[in-house]
Amino acid sequence: MKNMLKTIVRTALAALLLASAGGAWAQGKEDILDLPLEDLLSLEVTSAARKEQRLKETAASVFVITREDIRRSGVTRIPEALRLAPGVQVSRIDANKWAISTRGFNNQFANMLLVMIDGRTVYSPTISGVYWDAQDTMLEDIDRIEVIRGPGATLWGANAVNGVINIITRNAAETQGGLLVAGAGNEESGYGSLRYGGQLATNVAGRVYLKYNDNDAFWNPKIKSDAGDQWQSLRGGFRVDSDATDRDSWTLQGDAYRSDEHQLANYWADPGDPASAPYAPWYVIPLVDDSVDSRGWNLLGRWEHSFTSGSALTLQAYVDHTRRAEAFSTQVHDTLDLDFQHRFQPLKGHDLVWGFNLRYIRDDFENTFMASIIPDHQDFSLYSLFVQDEIDLMPDRLRLVLGSKFEHNEYTGLEVQPTARLLWLANERTTVWTSVSRAVRTPSRAERSAAIVFLIQPMPDPYPPLLVYGYGNDDFHSEELLAYELGLRYQPRDNLSLDLSLYYHDYDELETLEVHGDAAGIPYLAFDNNLLADSQGAELSVDWQPLEWWRLQLGYSYYRFSSSLSASSSPLGAIAPNGLATPGHQYSLRSLMDLGSDLSLDLWLYHMGAIEQSGYLSGQPVPAYTGFNLRLAWRPRENLELSLIGRDLLDDHHLEFVGESYLMPTEIERSIYAQVRLDF
Amino acid sequence: MSSFSLGGKYLRKGMRRLLLALLLLLPMEPPPAMAVSSEYKLKAALIYKLTRFVEWPRENRTGGSFGICILGRDDFGSALDALESRKVDGLPIRIRRLVQSDAVDSSCQILFVSESKRPFLHSILASLKGRPILTIGDLDGFAEKGGMIEFVRGRQRIGFRINLQQADRAGLKIAAPLLELSTIVETERT
């Protein structure tokens, strides 16, 4: 941790120095404020503004979490901010693990949600899921989080099956100056973020940031004590943006992080190892105080060019390195990604976007008795092409979107993911949309090449214990979805708006773990695609501002799921808990009040229905719970804000989700903390 | 720190690359004066420029500063803060960010009404009627609804729509050269 800290601090200092030097250098140059009015009016604007207006015209189930929403929620990490979006199930497994998904299929390794930070994919190819503990940034520098529920595969690619989460940080030009945020409390033992932004040259702005969080352990109800899941994380990064010329802009950004996490886990001991004798006959080492060492860095560059005709192209490249080490496995991934997009209007009434993507992933594993990936090293490449046309059938009335992604991966070859969407702008206050899309979830490395110990069964003497393994399967192929959606956006009054989406998802070839017997009669499990399922649901959000100083936000989501094993499933049985870890009903009600120009009070009540079966193998039910958060903020000066935040105030501790079988159920504790925010 | 090997090496290499990249930025030639800027940076500059074309009544000049107030969500970020180093008629500009319309007072010479205040635009503008405060906004129909200057975004450029009637009533004088660059509109009857 110390080395990392040193590196980050050194980089930050160097960058700050550069920023201030650049600022001094830039001062002699012409300032935009000195241009005559006529010249200002002739400047072209390139920013993708009017986002909110455009949102009304999107033929998909979209919710945008704004900067203001994040600030007023008082959360300290990205995964917690996602609770703000209706239809997103955020369930905390323990202090450093989250299960997050949209439209069902939630678990510790939830794999149908694609998550991107500034255009960089952050899911792990080993599990096809996201390690949320490693995904964060300075929250105050996030511009918005776009949550797309339902398939987004045409534009975003495979694994955008049930949703896409797009985290977008602000342009460096918008985050100039210094900002310090720091806080402490019972669960949030201490945290602090520091950002400084400066002008590096005319039209070149940059910022650097550092963020540190220290979290206390939650509660383990089985042993009636501390759950041993405390953790610390440190990250730092920079972003430089430039409007280099009339028509070009570019961005260069990077982050580095390291977190030191703890988990109390039950691990298997190797019966073949004489040192394991004390653990016979079950060979379980209980309550191991294991640590997770997670670290990584990334560097991304993006160039955007616009033509006089209104067309634009974007070229983006990034490298991303992650390393995660815990007792049962160490995983290293290096990703290189190149992305190109071109948008133009070939004919009147057509807005065409096409692009291609190349991705190269190299992985490396340190295998253990409990979990191995074979071979332990692999190079994997992926390439794709997409095209989408937005056609004005009737200008400003009726729009049709047709598109498809063609993606090639080394496991399953070519995957075609088309979509058709229709948008009807009925009047100024009413938008109706509908869509049909196909999306796939491609195999993860684990589903193809893992060998994981699932069970050690003691046998009568003189037989050795029986080891039951779960194996990856070379024939495991993609999971498929055909989705039908219908949506309505209605604004009956200026201060009241409503957004409703309904969906029917038809799944095929879903993952199962099939029971087989080998030649010697020893049972084992293997991944296969033998589950058929469908889900129906609704997502509703209502935004009402009854008074200028009072705003209410209501969120509700409904989910129903049914599944059956296909005829080709093993006669010996199969494990298929997919889809059962999402409650039927989720409610959220937020009240945001400005009690004066310097005082605000925000209340947030939410209810999660019961979960039938959480955890892939453990299958534990989770009872319904209701949570209540409160935030009181006082702004004595323009640049200073003091706030007091209480979260999960209704009970001492409650269960939200149960992780995989090596983890013990952990309950989330009431959290109270105070925060100071200073702009300088 | 024994395990800080592979990742560490990459990390240090990565950091070096970042530093190098930052260094490369500095010697870059300044772009031509006609450079494109982000929407709100430009809008901030336009607000500043507008002060040259508007005359406030004498009695309004209380206090030792020129107040530019933002009502509602601040989309300008730090772009507006750059104005604080400038002066209007010898008075230093002071930026104020207001949450609610009842906080608007005589220290505001300009009031920018944010898009976030759309639901309450009518009541906000009604409460300001006749006061010598130049109201500016960029939400659709701002000028017709009784605002004084609306920033409109064309395909790629920004233009003005001015409700002259509204400015006159408040005792503000808008200079002819600005009017020539703008579209003049009237308050719509509701």
C-alpha cells in the first residue's frame, strides 16, 4: 500500500506542478473572454449537450443518475450510487462485495450487465461479471450515470443482455480548481478525496485526483461478531481534455488503484496433503481470515473529429491491467481495446452510426487446490462491427431504429445481435416506444476452463474422501435472449413526469451445472446450457416537484420469473438457481428539500421484497427489508458544505444477500457519518 | 510488499507513461483564435460580453460588486468562476449560486435561470417583474415566457432571442448592436 501511495502522490504532485506551470504559460494567450461578441457567436459548439432532451427521445428504458442525485444521496462509492436508479438491484453481500443487476439474474458474479466507465469495459472476462470493489472514482467528478435496463447489445456488444451501466466523468474543463471531500463515521471509518484541476494550455484542461476509503467490518450473525470484512482502498488518476482545433477534441485519462480487503471464509483443505490431517474428515478450514489484494491501472485516449456536414468520428484506445489475489486464486488480466465510430447522415431523415471494435485480452492465473483454470494462461481476441440507422419515418413524430452488432469471439464464433425500435413522439408531453432485440451472453473463462472443488464427502474407512469437482465445458455456448419492450414517458404537468417500461424476456440456453458420473462412478458437475426461462416485469419512475424547494422521486420495479430444464439436462440432476435472486417488488421513495438557501434535508425510504434463493450454490433465502437514509447538509459559505448522513437507520443490521458458499452470511450495519466538502 | 512485483512493474511503467503524456501536452502550440469550446464555457463568455451591451439604471448600483447569479442547477461548473477576475463598469464580478428564487436580491444584476427551474419558470419570472435584473436562460421558450435574453442553440452555434418589452419594463437598456445580432420576440399570452 505504501509503495502505491508514494507512486500516486508523486504522480499527483508532478501533475499539479505541470498544471500550474501550464497555467502560467497559458496566461499570455488570448482568452475567450476577450473575443468580440460577433466572434463568440460564430464559434461552433461541439459538446453533446441537450442530453436530457434527448433522453425523452430514446427508444429504450433509460434512467440517468445526475451529479446532483449522487451528491444528495451522500454515498461514498459507485456501487452504492446505483441504488438511485429504479430497476437496479443493488444488494450488498458484505462490506467489500456487491451483487448488482437489472431485470434479475443477480448474484456475486452477476454476468448479464455490462458496465463501462468513460467508454472502458470493466467486467472481468473470467467471471463475465464485475468486481465492484475495484470500480470507483472521485464521485464529485462524475457527470452522470446512465442506466439502460434491457438489452443494449447492438450498440454496446455481448453481455449487455439485461442492461448497461455507463459511468461518465466530467470534462476536465468543468472541474477546475481544488476540491476536498472528507468524512468519517462508525462504518465509514474514514474517507477523503482530493482533486485539483488546472488549465495546462489554451484549450487544454487537466485534473488529478486521489481517493482513499477505509471501511469497517459488518456483522456476522452466525458467530455473533464482527464479520472480518473490513477494507481499505486507494486510487488516483488524471484526465486531460482539449478542444484542439475547430473540429477536433481529445481526451487522455488514466487511473491506478489498490485495495486491501478482508473476508472471513470457509475453505477446502487438500485431503492429499498430510498437513490437512487436522481438518479430516470434512476437510473444511473454517473462518479463515483471508485477504483480497486487488489492484490495477488503466490508460485511455480518445479523439473526436466533426465534419462541417454534421458527421463525426471517434477513435478510442485503452489499456487496462487488473490483478486480484485471494486464497483460492490469483487472476491477472491485461486488456487492449481499440474502438472506432462514425456517425453521418447519408440521406435526409437517416442518422447512421457504424463502428468496429478490436479487443485483445491476456490472462494469467495462479491455480490452487480449490480452484484452477486450465490452461492457466490464455490470449483471447474479440472483434466486432455494428451498424445502426435512426430513420425519421415522420419528422418529429415517428422514428425507427434498426441495427445489429456482429461480434466474433474465439469461443463461439460469430454472434449476431440485432434490434428494432420504434419511437412515437405523440405530443410534447408524451412519448411511446417499443422494441424487439436479441442479445447474447458469451461464455466466461470459468465456464470454459475451470476446475473447482465443490464438495468433499467423507467416506467410510478405508476409502479416501470423495472430491466432487465442478468443471468448465468446452461445449458451453452463449446464453441467448429475445426481449420485447414497451415504454411510455408522460409529463402531465411541468413539475410532474412519469417513465414506465414493461418487458418480456425470453431466454434460451441459460447456464446450468449438470451432475454427471465419471467412469469410476465418481460424481462431478459440469457447466452446460440446459435452462429455458422467461421473465416479465415493469419499471416505473415518477418525478414530482410540488414546490420549488421540494422534490419527490418514486421508483418501483416488478419482476416475475419462471424456468424449466430442457430435455437434454442430465438425468442425474442439475443446479440452476439463475433468476431466483431478485425480489418481485422493489420500492424507493426519495424526498429532497431545500430548507433555505444554505440548508437541505434529504430523506430516502426503500423496500426490497424477499429473495427466494440468493447465492449460486448455497441457495439461501433473504427476507424482505426496509431501509431509511437521511442526509442533512449545511452550506455556511459558498465553497463549504458540512453534512451528516445516516444510512440503513431502521435496524442495527440486516441481511441483503448471501454470496457464494465459501462466504458466510453478512449483515449490513447502520451507518452514520459526517462529511465536509470544500472548494478551493 | 513481497507480492508487489508484476502489477507494480506495470504500474510504475504506466505512471511513467502518464507523466510523459502530461509533459507532451505543454509545448503544444496554441490553437487558432477560432477554436471550439464547450457549450457552457461559451455561454459563460457570452454572459460576460452581454454586460457591455446592457445599461442598468443608476439607482441599482448598490454594493461594491457586479453580481451574476445562477438560479438552480449550475451547468457552468468552473467556467463561470473565470469571470470573477473581470470587471463590469469598474466593479469586480461576483458569482452567486442560488438554490431558490426567494434568495434573489438587489446584489444580482444578472440572473441566469437554469433548466432545472423549468417547472417554476412562470412564478420565478413573475416575482422578478419590473426589477432591474437582466434575466438570461437557455430553456426553450425562455424569452416568450417573460425572460429577457434566451440563448438558443442552432445546429452548431449559439444565438440570442431577446424580449425587449420585458427589459424595457425593468428599466434596462439594450444597445442596438446587440439587437442587430438577435431575434426579437414578445411575451406570449397565456
